[in-house]
Amino acid sequence: MGRKITKLAVSEPIPTRERVAAYARVSCGKDEMLHSLAAQVSYYKEFIQSQSGWDFAGVYADEAVTGTKDNRVEFVRMLADCQSGKIDRVITKSISRFARNTVTLLETVRGLGELGIDVFFEEQNLHTASADGELLLTILASYAQEESRSVSENCKWRIRKDYQEGKLTGGVHMYGYDYREGTLVVNPQEAEVVRMIFSDYLSGMGRNAIMRKLIRLGIPTKLGGRWAENTVASILNNEKVVGDLCLQKGFISDHLTKQKRVNRGELPMYYVEGAHEAIIDRATFDAVQAEVARRAHECKPASKKPRSEFCGMIRCGRCGANFIQKINAIGTKYAKANWACATYTTHGKDYCAAKRIPEDILRQKCAEALGSNAYNAADFMARVAAITIPEDGVLVFTFKDGTQVTIPWEKHSRRDSWTDEMKSKAKVAAKRRLGNG
């Protein structure tokens, strides 16, 4: 019996709908610009939804971030959604809105192209998926990058001209002052805190102790954040508190990365005396600078020691911070190394109550965990991946092969840690006290 072949009717393919998203951005946070951004979002939403064959995949909008930077949250989220297969096409106003860095732009567009995603630039009427799309995009993006450089240079020229004339530029956040119409005006409440900081430092308190006091008193920082040692230091060392201005301490090195660098002689600096009302008198300010220099000299180690093998290896199980090395009685023959939680060291036991571990005990317990009678640094670095201290008196060693060992530890009594010389000196001191009594 012969075979029977029947031709089947083929139904017409179901048209696929394209998922389309839009990207919008404004480069400053002024009200009129944010209104423009809202208008762009509304426009793209209505435009995409009005097109037959398109499904609205969302509008990604960034505020007050320049196109030369890579920290655009919505832009990054859009790229992630593209990689997840949620978007088939992206439309945006112009190349300069998308990016002003030619290399970054081409890398992004090529990456999207590999995913089969077309990007359409309205002003240039350019589809990246077209045959000559990348050539035109390269040329136009170069113009956009040059425009960014030109704008940046114009801004730099204006700012540097203001510095030459002794003028303060905007965006200054100095604790103790408010910025108003080109000058610094004393903030009475913050000024009292500044005076307290200077007084406490001259009375013998350190930056860390002052920081803890400010936190304990519930005093907010200028921007409402948490006090830190370097924040206290910046107030103690800032010439603005005596009414002076040191202009152009830093500068933007590159218009693409916007990276700020400390001015170490690359550009001229300008010092303006009596630019605004002082909070601290000059004699007090000079006394603090002298005290800062004196403490820095006393705490400076005689020679720089090599980095310890324990740096970055010990983690606190309570707060998650690393343990850092602390030297007691630095600069004396009784100097002793300990390892303490960075949170406890910086902010005190109210934030983390983890106890410190003496380095000699730490080395002994490392040798025990490694199954050796004596500690060997090279063996430790070759085999141990991390040490966790979940609670006081416990060390958890994680080895590079994935195994773990838990070792208990306890501090030596103070009596055991005293040398004969230390005991002798203590006896002499006790006799002197009794004799004076």
C-alpha cells in the first residue's frame, strides 16, 4: 500500500508585541528641571502606550546626576531589566541624555545589541540596530563628549575666577555656619557645639572621645548623619571657624569621572582673612593646632611596622566589623598588641561590647588550631581563610579547604602578665604612697 502525503494548512504567525521602555534624565535638581523630568516621564508613557504592537515596559528616570557619571540608579536598573529579558527596545531623547562618554556609550549600546535590544535616539532620529547606526553613533557621541568637556571647562573658569577674587562658591556645608548669598553666616546653635569641641580638645579629650560625647548628647551633624572622628578633626583644623577662607583646596581632575583631588600645588590656592564672622578666636585656634601637632608627634611610631598577617582576617560575630590592632603603652618597652573590634574601638561598648584579645594569646590559639606547638605566620596565611569571634572567649577558624575549628580562649590574669621589673616598680611606688601618707 502506497504512502499518502497530505499538505497541512499553516496558520499565519501571531504577531509578537515589542516591550518598549524609555530612559529620561535631567542634570540638575532645580524645581524647573524636575518639572521637565516629570513631563518627560508622562510624555514617554503616553507615547509608548499609544503605539500599536508595543507594550509599555516602564520609564526609567534619573534626577540631578550628570551624564558623565556611572552612578545613575535608574539607568543601572534599566540595564539589569534588559539583561533579564524584560525589555526589547529603549527610547530616549538624545545621546547626551544617555551618556556623554563615547566609550561608555558604545559599550552600553553594543551590550544591548548583543541582547537584541535596539536603542532609539529621538533628536538624532537614530536606531542603533540600523546598518550605519554605530558609525553615526560614534561621531555624534564624540560631539556630545566634547560638549561636556566645554561645559566643564567653562564652569572651572568661572569658579577659579571667583577664587581669585576671594569669593566662596556654592555648595558649602560647614558645621557652625549657613551659606547665604555667597557668604557664611554663623548658625548660633551649631556655633556653641563648635566652641564646646575646641574647649574639650584643649582640656585633653581626644577626637574619639569628643565624637562619643556628641553622639551621647544626641547632637546631629550638619547633614543629619552620624558623627565620626574625621568629622571632629575637620572642624578642629578648618580655618573657617576663625573667619578665614582657604580657597581651591581641591579640584576636579577630569570632566568625565568628576573625581575630586586634593590640591598639592597643581593649582594656586588663595587665603582670605576676615571673610566672615568668626566662631573661635585666633589664639584658641592656634593653641588647638599646636596641640594637634604635639599629639601627632607623640603618637608617631619610631618606624613603620610591616602589615600584620591578622589584618582583615578577624571578624566580630556581634556587629560584623573587623578586629583591628591596638597597641597599649605605645613607644615604651611595655607596649603590648591587642586586637579589638573596630566598632567598639571607634564608638564604644554601647555599640558593640566585644572584648579585645591579646596578640600573644591569639598567636597561641592559631598554633593550636593549626596543630602545631609553635605559631608560624607563613603556615597561618597559607591555610587559614578567616577567624570569627562569635562571642567572648571563642575563636572560630575557617580554613581554605572549607573546614572549621572552634578554639576557646581566656585572658591571662594581670598577675601572670607582670614581669619582675614591673612588680619591683609597683612595690617602690606603693612604699612612696605609704610614706607620703
